Amino acid sequence: MAKKLTQKQQELLSNLSAETLLDLVKTLMSSNDMVNNYVVREYLSSKADAVKAIEREYRKRARRRPVYDYWQSHTFFIELAQDIGEPLFQLSAQEPDAVFKLIRTLLQDVERLFEAHDTSSGSWFEYVSVLHQTWLKAAGLLFKQQKLPNLGRHYVELYDSDDHFEASVLTDDLHLLGHQALQVIRDYLCLLDGEERYRNEAIVISIALKDLDFLAQHYRTQRFTNTPSLLKYAELLIDELLLDQAVEVLTFCNDSNQFNRGEQEQGNRLLLRVYQEEGNTAEAKALCRACFAKTASVFYYTEYLKLAPQQSEAERQDFLQLAKTHGEGHYIKLLLELGEGKVLDQLLLELQTQQADSWYEQYKSQLSVSLLRRETSKLAKLGFAVSAVILRRVLVASVLKNALSQYYQYAVSDLKKSFDYAKALPADSTLESQQAFLQRIYAQHYRKYSFWQRCLETLPQIDHMLTKSA
């Protein structure tokens, strides 16, 4: 992005004569194709001519030989988005008919471009997205001008030929197309109801339109075959405070095993929201416990605490025992999230004594690096230095054990934090000293020279410890 002019530069520019400014523009146009194209398109052509110029420019670029180089292909699609797609989006307000026709041609040519270029960078998505948005804008304007009587047919033709163009494209940018135009497309899809994919598209659009009558009719006749749409329908019912109907939909989906694991989680959270809206504390608590028993997700425990702020010790122990059934990793995670420093200090000290740092490797999937860093800072502030030191140490040991040199700088930071936290360790602590820990990992990983060099730059006071251990 170009830097903004300073106030002084703006004043100097304002004081330039018309002749000087004209010479400046001519010089820029002659030395830069992008500037030349922009000035010609925006100031020296009619809007219709500008559309034609963009079409000529596209055909010139599209005729180039296939390119399979990663960066050249990446740049190719980025430049198509900037030089072809974005200008057409702007021109669609003045020339919707010409732009609409050209966009259809460009979208039909997308697959050929994909075959001729490396698409692994994903930059093609930016190009295709701006084409879709331009189609929506032009189609919406033509529809308002009553110049697009077959809007539904145009959509279906594009939907059938473009794997990336579906109802979600319409609903995500509803403001471009317009509510009434979207309803026309939905009604046309209903005429093609014999095919399930068209019916699913009509349902997605109806959710965006909040057409509860249409959705209720399809639900009653068991014509929902798309479970994400069922979830969105249930969410819409909750938003409209039709809670009994939402419970019916969610219960039906659970009972009929229509949800996969992720969808079931979404469904449970929606059901919990229903109970909370109803003020049904007993059902909400029962759902939280049942879901926690299945998933050990801290979300359900924190929601349970909101419903029962005066939680009994028996309830607390119940959830801790449920977490244990999912393994030590989930149990530690729950203790961390709850700030149970006293229990953590004892548990982690036992693990560290028995298995040194290796215990962490078993539970990495539950104990993410970001979680440990966040929670150790909190533990240290609350005075639980044992847990804070141990968790920072295992992060250092894990990076070294797995030879993750790209994370050395973070491991050094973790090591420094462990030294900081260790200053608050109780005098009678049985935890391995910082010097003993450092010498142990140095003996195991002394050949990782770049790591130790970083350590000495950040923690020069450890030099004598490393010398001793050598």
C-alpha cells in the first residue's frame, strides 16, 4: 500500500500548475502500464469502452502459455483480481449489462485457467471471489431495472458450471443482490425440486430470507437432507424465540443420528441456549454434565458454573472425576482452566519426579502450547510457582527433543520464564533446581548449538552452569 502524502507534500502538490500536473501524468502513463490503464479507463474512455478494454486485457493475459511455477501463478491470479475483477466490480454500477455478460464469460473460463496454472497458493480464490461479487452486483442492478427476467435460470446455469458458486455466495453478499432478487432465485430452484441439490440450495436461501413458513413445510415433509442447514434452521427458530420448535428439531437430529461429531457439538450448544432462554436451569445443568462426560470440554463446565454459582464440593469433585476418565491430559487441562494450582502443584511434581519431562509428550494434543503459556502466567501470579516452572520447562524440553529449530526463540523465552518463576519457589521445594534441569537437558542436547547460543545471549548468567555440565 502506498504511503499517504504528508501535509507539506499535499501543499506542494496543490500548488503545482495544470501544465506541470499534465506532464507528470503523461510521464507516469508512459512509464507504468498499470497507471496508463487506470487513467485511460477512468478518465479517457466511456464506461462501455472501459469494459471492452478490460475484456481485451483479459484475453491478452489468458492467451499466455501455461505457467506452473508457484510464485508466477500466485502473482497471475492476484493481478487478475486487481486489474480485471476489481475494475469490473466498480464499472458494474454504470454498465451492469455489459459487465454481467463479460463476467459470465470470465467465470466459464476459470477452469481452463486452473488447468494452466499452479493453484496451490490459493490466490485464485481472491480472483474468483471478486468475479462472484461482481456478478451479484450486476445481476442485482439489472433485476432492479427489470432487465433480467430470467435471473433464476442465469443462477442455475452458473451454479451447474461453477463448483465454487453456490447459495452461500448469494447469502454472504445479500446486500449486493437484494432480498427480492434472492427470493426469485429461490422460487426458481423450487421449480427444479426434483433434484436434491437444488432443494438444498433453496433451503439455504430460505434461511437467509428467514422464511420460516417455507422451512417449516420442508421440515414437516422430512425434506431436509443437509444437516448444517438443519442447525441453522434451529438457530433461526431460537432467534425468533420459537423454542419448542427448536427443541423438536434438535432432538430429532440427535435421536436419528444425523449429526457428525462436530455437528452434534453445535446442536448441544444450541440446545443449551434454548434451556437458558427458557430459564430451565435443571435441564441446562443436566445437559452440561452429560456433554462434559462425553467430551471433557471445559466450555460445559464453565457454563455449569454460571448456572450453579454456589457449586458444592461434591459437584466439583464430580466434574474432576469425569475429566479423569478421559485421561490425565484432560484432567490437567481442566485443572489449568480452573486455576486449581494447589492440586496441579502436587500432580505435576509427581509426574515430573517419575517421568522427568517426557510425560508432556503423551498429552500434547490436550495441552496446547498457547494454553500452557497463558495459564502458567496466571499460576505464577497466584503463587503456584511449582506448576508454572514445570510447565515452562516441559515446553523447552519438547522443542529440543523434537528438534524444532524454528521454535528455538520461543523455547529460550520459556526457559527465561522458568528462571523468573523459580525465584518464587518455596525454600523446601523438592522440585529439581534450575541448574540441575539445565545441566540435564544440556547433556542430552548439547549439539544443538544455535539453541544454546540464543540462550547465552538472553541468559548470560547460565554460562557457568553449561560449563560445569560440559
